[in-house]
Amino acid sequence: MRIGILGAGNMAEALGGQWVRAGHDVLVGGRSPERTAALAARIGARAGTLGEAARYGEAALLALPYDSVVGVLDAAGDLRGRVLVDCTNAVGPDLALTTGPGPGAARRIAAATGARVVKAFNHVTPAVWSRTPPVFADGPLAVPLCGDDEDALALVARLAEDLGCAPLVVGPLERADLLEATTAFLIGMWHSGRDPRTLLPPPAALGG
Ligand SMILES: NC(=O)c1ccc[n+]([C@@H]2O[C@H](COP(=O)([O-])OP(=O)(O)OC[C@H]3O[C@@H](n4cnc5c(N)ncnc54)[C@H](OP(=O)(O)O)[C@@H]3O)[C@@H](O)[C@H]2O)c1
């Protein structure tokens, strides 16, 4: 598959590196030609501009700060119908969502572009996505996916499998609001050195 990646930072390197290793043709687009070329060379991808990455291949990953995404995509031209993978976390320094009331980040990106947006890969760090494979004591890491288009969800599910993960479609894009809020909650716990896994009993213990 051909995959565009917008951004040349840590998420781009972790996910792009894995997809290149899985045999995909990846084009990384960044605002700094030097940093973009250096990253592309490190992971074996092509280098380009943000606009080229937005339009490249079957899907494009948005590995940019959330507050830059809509402006960058607007400058990239008509993206209606494109598969855009939103891994952003619109979380401020106070660990609250910066999107405020109303739709979350993924739904705002979908509304602004008309693209087929899938929320994915936002819930853990580049260190986890870089693991080969991201498998822990309970098995492969589950990757929650939210989206409204079945074909787009199936495509992104394949990209999650290519990492060695277990894709988990959890609902339409509307559910991404909850995934984004849950991730902000998890980040808050991890930042304070607490383990969110301790909150979760086995499902069988929950009763009726
Ligand atoms: N790091 C994590 O733990 C993590 C986990 C899950 C999701 N995410 C999300 O993934 C996204 C990328 O995170 P990251 O960790 O890869 O960040 P990063 O390492 O800081 O990389 C961000 C990239 O975005 C570019 N960028 C920043 N502002 C821009 C703008 N206004 N216009 C165009 N490009 C801009 C940067 O370009 P320069 O190199 O030129 O500065 C850089 O290439 C964020 O939305 C983040 O919330 C991060």
C-alpha cells in the first residue's frame, strides 16, 4: 500500500518505520525539508511536502499537532473522500482536551475536509508503536478504531495488523470523542505515575 504521513516527528518515525518494514511505500511530508529528508532516510521512506503527503497513496496519517491539522489540510487542496488517519491528541498542558465542548478532533477534521477519517493510533506512545511487535503479557496490543466508512476502517485495520497489533473497531466516528477523552484521562494517569490497568477488573467479575 502507498501511505502518506504528514509530520516528521516521533509518531511519523514510529508508525512510518513499521509500515516500511511491512513492505509499504511511505511518503513522509514535513514543513522542514531537512528534518523530513533525514527522517525519510532513517526509515526508508520517500520525502515530500505536507501537501504531497496528504494526497499520497491510499491513506494519509496525520502525525501533526492537532491545532495545526485543519490549516495544513486546507492548504493541501480537495481531500474529499480521502482516507485520513487521525492519531492526534488535542490535549493541553493542563491535560484537558483543547477542543472544548462539541465535536472532538476527528469529527472536526472530517467536517473540515469531507475526508473519510478514522481515529486510530492515538492512545499510546511512539515507544509502544516502535516495538516489534507491540505484544505484551495479554497478547497483541489492541488498537481502537472509530470511523464511519467500512472500507476506510478495513484499510486502517490492516495497517494495525501490519504492526503486529489487534485492530478493534469500537464504533462510528462519533465514538472518537469518547476515545479522545479516554486517552486524555489515560495520559493524566500515566503522567502522574499511576497505572490505569489497576482500574479494570476482569469482565466476568462485573456481574449482570
Ligand atoms: N508522542 C506521543 O506520545 C503521542 C502519542 C499518540 C498520539 N500523538 C499525537 O501524534 C501527533 C504527532 O505527535 P509527535 O509525538 O509525533 O510530535 P512531534 O515529534 O513533536 O512531531 C510533530 C511534527 O509536526 C510538525 N509540526 C508542528 N507544528 C506544525 C505546523 N504548524 N505545521 C506543520 N507541521 C507542524 C513538526 O514539524 P517540525 O519538525 O518542523 O517542528 C513535526 O514534524 C500529535 O497530534 C500528538 O498528539 C502523540
